[in-house]
Amino acid sequence: MNPGFLLAYLIDGLLIGFVYGIAAMGLTLIWGVMNVINLAHGPIIALGMFGVYLLYTGAHINPYLALLIVAAVGLGGGFMIYWIAIHRVINAPHLSTLLATFAVNMIIIGLGTAAFSTSPYTMDFSLGSLTLGVVTIQGTRIVAALAAILVTGGLYLFLYRTATGKYVRAVANNRAAAELMGIPSARILALSFGLGTLLAMVSGGLIATFFPFTILSGGAYELKSFVIGVLGGLGNPLGALAGGLILGLFEGIIPAFVPNTWVPVFEFLLFVLILLVRPTGLFGAKR
Amino acid sequence: MKHHGSLMTAILIALALVLAGCGSAPQAPTSGGAESSATTAPAAATTAPTGATKTVIIGYTASNTGKLNVESNRQSNGLNLWIKQINEAGGITLSDGTVITFDTRSYDDESNKDRVQELYSRLINEDNADFLISPYSSGLADASAVIAEQYGRIMITTGAASDDTYTKGYTLVYQAYTPASRYLTGAIDALKQQDPNVKKIAIVHENDKFSSDVSKALRAYAEAQGYEIVLDEGYDSNTTDFGPIINKVLQAAPEALLGGGHFQDGTTLAKQIAEKQLPLKFLALLVAPPEPSFADLGDAALGVVGPSQWETQAAFSEDAAKALGVEWFGPTGAEFVSAYQAAYGGEEPSYHAAGGYIAGLILQRAIEQAGSLDTEAVKAALDQMDVMTFFGRIKFSTAAESHGLQEGHEMVYIQWQAGADGKPEKQVVWPNEAQTAELLYPVR
């Protein structure tokens, strides 16, 4: 094979991997800190897509500026979902929180289908593209990758360099002990859910700048986020980013050698393998 | 250990829920708004006196939710327009003098094959549907056809093009659309006429029943015409990132690309092909291009060719029918378009909408010819049908191995070209007799 083509497969895979990583970060943060599997993750990603789309087409706000607004809405929306749907069942068995977030998932999809139908939306936005030989890279994807690095760095600094971040990690580690130390665990849980929602919305907003999307589009990223969460470990932003990159590489490279439909087979094989061999994930914290 | 066990269980439940998409709740049937049930006269009229009336129930499911919701709702709109028109015109008078009007019963099938079979059984057994219309899409229609045949109800399939359904020995299922096997073959003809030097073709298609059927037939036809298939690749229906596939196409270096699937993946593929500046002379995709909203892609839409079951510009006329020696039936294209726009807030009908309407029109013609609602009589009328409508010619195969397969109807091919204002405009480029503009070639 011409090495240029291999490079094209590689770069495409890596660039999409950054976006997978940031999409998964929201899920793994909530999962890791709260022990809640957020089944509304996909529709929230889709809301991020629509948020940026509506601000761009309706109010002509630059998509990256719109991303900041969407992030703020995501944080607030996350608080709201936490206090309404999750707070009361947070100590109940897994199935309760699972069903609570599944209900949120159905509500968002139902309202979204009513408002936007399931037809695809496309943002007519471009930052041009860069062509080197057979490799063509869109500007929007490069920016998305940079944004993913920025967000990961920010989240990492927040978790490991601030007092509130320390509280979050403490609650993740042992909620009862954290409460005994005077950490307001309910507020920390709400913050974690808010941050998770923010990350999901931001990833959706970034995806909307280069892929067409529908209200159902988040589902695919949610599924990938599960794989990435298991791959990278829970609650660790670097793990999620690394997991995303690995998955992106898989998707980029595998089709070069076998028919494209084999990709999920390899992805979920990896998922099962990691669950069996290293259930805390490649970069997971000791629990 | 216990913790891991419960986490694993939770993960598995979570995955199952995500994969299942959504749970289903029992539903009440949606009754068509066209006709109040006040006219429900002696339904089981054994010796109907002249002047008796009867309401005929048309049963169908629509994908009000799920990924097929746009096309499916347009199809329902078309069908409901026909119901409204026929009822306003006083219904159909049968040979025994009974006047029949129509009403519908429908459910939301959630774009889900499993739901379809359950719901069609309910339409037949509980709602007593007299005739059935298929759901949108080949997969769902195929699932519903089994039920229709099993319970001995006549079904007109529309929005469904797969050939397979009609090779299973069914006797009561009739197809309104041009079958998949003839969906993209015209694009090969158009390409051959335009540039006989092109030899290398790539086929990239969605991995569902319909698109795979089309691609298989396309491949056979193209190879018979002397083309070399340099890539034949399927993709999952939910694909959003076509990067790896486009890289494969780039590597195989074809001159033309044909394939696609449905609306979402088709628009995404077209957009990413343009962004990656794939050097193609000819690009033809299924389903997506004829949709009016394909124009939202802007420059990425330019040059893309798509087969369409029907277009508003399509000029099927009484004169054309006469030239073929076929009888004309139903409204003209212009009449259909204006009635549809009046009924649905000015929305231009897509071929899905026309497909919904034509299913009703076929049923109307068959009942009129039969002069009765008896299944055998209506079936005989359908078997003999050969009419020209605004949708095109309608004629069914009566051969045992392909009973009900559409034989009369032909596709038209559209291409998006830059209009006077630079915005993409839809033009009919093939066949030559329906052409509104020359084929734009090469694309880029």
C-alpha cells in the first residue's frame, strides 16, 4: 500500500478519536464519580449538536462562541437533571438510576423528535481544508481535536489542581468517608453530573460542525462512549481521551485491510477483552 | 468481587437498553381524520340493498418515530390525501349499488420490523382492515407482507422496492414502486451514453436489504456492460464518519461512484465526498438526492445524480398513455401537486408522498374494475391492471415466481445543478425523453 494512503487512514482515525474521547469523558466522569450509568448521554450529545446549530443558523453566532453558550446551558441542564431525576435514587441499586436516566433519555428523544423530527440537519459551516498529497483534512476537524485537548487539559487541572476537584475525586473514591470529612457530597454529585452534561453537549457541538446529525445521532456516540469508558477507565479524563484515540485509530485503520463492516466486531471484541482482563480500564484508578 | 459483578450486570443492562433503542407501549389506533364513522352502515351486508353504504378500512403502519419518520410521514400524507379526495367525491359505487367510502387505521411502527408484524396482525384481527398498505421501506414492507398473505388480505406495497418480497410465492401483495433491481441500472445507461471511455466503478452502499439488493443488481448490470468494479463496500446504516470508506475509494481510484442507501447516510456521504475533494466524474446515490432538502448541502449537492420513483416535473400524460396504448387513470401530475400543496401547507410532494397516493389510487382502480370488495375479484382486477397514472405506468407481474412485482413503472434520474442564482436546482437528466437539462459531466 502507498504509505500516503496509510497516513490518510491514520490521520482521519486520530482526528475522530479526539472527538470520541471528549464525548466519552462526560459519560465516564458521571460513571466514575457517581456510579451512575447515564443513558441520557446520547440525547444530550444530540442537544449539544442542535444547540450550536440553532445559535449558528438562527442568531449567526460563530459555532465556537456558540459552544461556550451551549457549555453553560449544559452545566445548568445537568444540575437540573440531577436534582429532578437522579438525586432521590442515587443511593438505590444500579437499576434505579439506570431507569431514571433512561426515562430522561426517552423524554429528550420524544421532545426532540416532536421539535426537529428525525430528519438530518447540516451546518453550512467550513474552515476550508488542508490537502497534502492524498491526505485532505478539514479545518473543522483540526479545531475539534484542539478543542478536545484543551477541554481534557482543563478538566484534568480542575480535578487535580483545585480544591473542588479534590472533593470530586474524594466523593468518587469513597462517598461516605468524604461526607464524614465535611464534603457536601450532594452538591459535588450535582456538579459532576453538570460537568458530564457539559462535556456531552460540547462534544455534540463540535461534531455538528462537520457531520450532519439528527436527534437520534447521539446514540452512536453513547455506545462508543461505553467502550471508551471501559477501555480508558472511569473518571479519568486522560483515560477517556486515550480510549477515544484508540477507538478512532481502530475505525480509521481497520477498513484499510478488511471490509468496513468488521469494525464493530473488533471494537466490541476489545470491549469484552478489557472487561475480562482489566476491568478497571487501561488508565483506570484503583478502586 | 461483588461490586464488579453488579457493575457488569449494570453495564450489560445499559447496553441492552441502548441497543434496544426504546421500549414500546401499547397504543391506540390512529383513525384517519377523513371520514367520521357515522356512515358505518350494515357492515356485513349479505344482500346489500341499493343505496347501502359501507366504510372500507385501510390498515397501515407508519414510522412516526424512529429513523424513517420523514419519508414515512410523507407517504402517509399522500395516502390520506387520496382518502380525503375519494370520500369528497362520494366514494366508489360497487356493482351491487353499495356506495363505499374509506377510512384508515394506523399505528406507529417505530421504524421497527418486529413491531410491524405484531401491528399488522392487530390491524387485520382487531381493527378488521379490509385492505392493507405497506409501511415505508423494503425491510418493514417485507415483514408486513407475510402477515397480509397469511391472513388473506390484499396489500399494496409502496415505499418498498426490494424484489425479494415477490419471489416468495405470495399472491396478494402488489408493488407500486419500480423494484430495486432496476433502481440504478439507468444511471449506468446514462453514464455509458455520456462517456463511453469510463471503465472503473466503485459501489459503496448501505448494508440494509434494499440498498444491498440494488447494489447486487447494479453490479451484475455494470459488469455485463463491461465495467470494472474496483471497490464494492457496504457500510452500517448509522454511519456518520465516511472518512475510512472515502479513503478506500481514493485508493481504488474509480472514475464513477454509485451506491448510497437512505437519506441520512446519503447526505452525509455526499457531503464528505465533496469535503475530501474526491476526484469523481460521476456520482449517483440512492434515495437522498431526490429529496428537496438535499439542496441544503449547498455546493456538495452539485452534480450528484439520484434515481427517483417520481418527480413533480415528470411528464406522464394522457397523450403518452395513448401512444403506449394504455388507459389513463387518476389525476394529472399538476393536479396532484396542487392538491397536495393545498392540503399540507404548501410543501412540495416528494416521491414518497406520490407513492402513498398511488397506493390508494391502485386500490381504487382495482375495486372499481372488480365492482366488489371480494378479495378474489379485486385480486383479478390487480392482476389485469395496466394503466398510466401521473406516477407512471402501473402493471404487475403475474408470473408465479414474481407475482406482484412492478413491471410497468420506470425510474427517472435527477441531478442537482447550479441554477441562475448559483443555488442547487433539481433537473431531470435521464431518460432522454423526460430530460429537463443535459447531464453535468464530469462532476469534478
